[in-house]
Amino acid sequence: MKKKIYIAGAGGMLGEAFYRIFKDEYTVKCTDKDVNEQWLEFLDFRNFEAYRKEVKAFSPDYLFHLGAHTDLEYCERNQHDAYLTNTTSVENAVFIANDLNIPLLYISTAGIFDGAKDFYDDWDEPNPLGHYARSKYMGERYVRENAKRYIICRAGWMMGGGPEKDKKFINKIIKQLVNGNRNLHVVNDKDGTPTFTVDFARNVKLLLEREYWGLYNMVCGGETSRFEVANELINILGLQDEVTLHDVPSSYFEDTYFAPRPTSERLVNKKLELRNINIMRDWRIALKEYINDYYLDYLKENNIYRVKDSTITA
């Protein structure tokens, strides 16, 4: 008999990767309030009674709580909804997992740090700057302090899901290219670590199967910046002779991206390394695979792909 996993908040870029990685070896039930896939069913996990009823009926061996509001500006404008979705719903998940005596997976973020340090390991103390970061950190703390068994994984700059589900940096750059923009303005004062959703799901699976409970930083290898990621993406697409990147300070976008963001969100996978279980690849390799697996047809359809080979090789 396959073990069963209930995955709540699976409609986004991370849920797509978890479904892809876990569906063959586990019986999975995936839910979200946005039912955008055939393998999704409706659940608003902010509704505690509905959440508890759904999970109990499925009787899973594990509960994965993935969903969150990740738009920083939305969280600043809608603080009530931010804490309802990112904090109290996590408390719901802890109650349910403890009641069923099953392990809980919670996804945290590098954004809970204040950027005062260049790098953060698993034991550095968070100091969230804005309401997104604070709501996520309060969720993390509740899991750490109250869940019987848990895995918390802190992700970095997430990339995954492709054109339909990626709401983050990579897709924003690609959309500008699709819209004909060949002069891109990219911030030069934000450092971090990308996280490919597929690699992330694979590493979570390894932790789960070895029952290495606890808190883990989980990001791709290699330190980088927003500007360097954009430059690497342009080179992967073969557009370096067509696109000009302009490095600008964060203040250039202050009207659009007004939520506070740390200068550095670079994480170090120290605990994964100590346990010899770090399978997160270098971000450049992961980015090439991401573009090849999720964007190739989309890029060709929009005539912004200049690499001669039929695939982008890592």
C-alpha cells in the first residue's frame, strides 16, 4: 500500500512540482481554493472546520501545507488576509497534524531575515521586515513550537511552474521579453539564492523518507544577485546581442515594489550538508533545466528564443 499525502495549497508553482515528484510513489490528494488542474480539488484551508474535515476523511500519513500569499505588496495592503492565510491557517495545519499524529511539512522563506548579514544558516535568528515576512515567520515559529513532528524548509527566490504559474522574477523578465522590451532595468542591490521547485520537492522527499524531522534551509547552490540571474537568463536564451540590462537601485521601482525587502536573502544549506543529504544543484544548472522543461515551446512560439539547439543543455 502506498503511503498517503494530503497537499493543501497545491495550485501554485510549488504544488505543481510536489505533485510531479510525489504522485507516482504516493497516493496524493491535492487541494487549493484555485482549482486550475484536473488533479486539484477545492479547499480553502483558512476555513479550519473544512480543512480538518477534508484531511480527516482522507486519513493521510503526511500533511503538506504549501499555500501562502507570497506577493509582498499584497500582504502590505491586505494585512488581515496575509495573516489569515500565512499564519492562522498554519496553526490550523498544526492542530490537524497533531490530532492525526502525522508529520507536517511547512514551507518558510529566506525573506524572514533582515539582510544585515551576507549569509544565513539554519540557526540564524530571523528578523522579518514587512508583513509578508512577519506572517510567514509567525507560521514557522508556531510549527517549531507546537507540531509533534515536522519538516520546515526555507526556500529562496523561487522559480518553477512555467508561464502559467510562475509569478516570480524569471517569469516577469520573460514576460517583458515577450512584450518586446529589449531594455531591461534590474536591481543591483539585492542578493539571494534561487530555488528550483523541482529540486526543492526532491530534497523534501529525501528528508521525509529518512525521517529527518526539523528545520532546514533549502536553496540552490551558488551565491548570486537579481542582476546576475537576469544576465544568466538572457545568455541561456541567446539574447545577449539583442537585450541590454541596466542595473538600477531598488529605489528605481519603489512605487511598484514598495514593501520592505532585505538586502541579502542568501541562505546556506548547513544542516542538509551536515546530514549529507543536500541534493540542491547549482542555480545556473537548475535555471537551464527550468527553461528547457517549462518554457521552451512558449519561447519559440513568441519568437524570443535564439539558441540553435532544440534543447538548452545544462
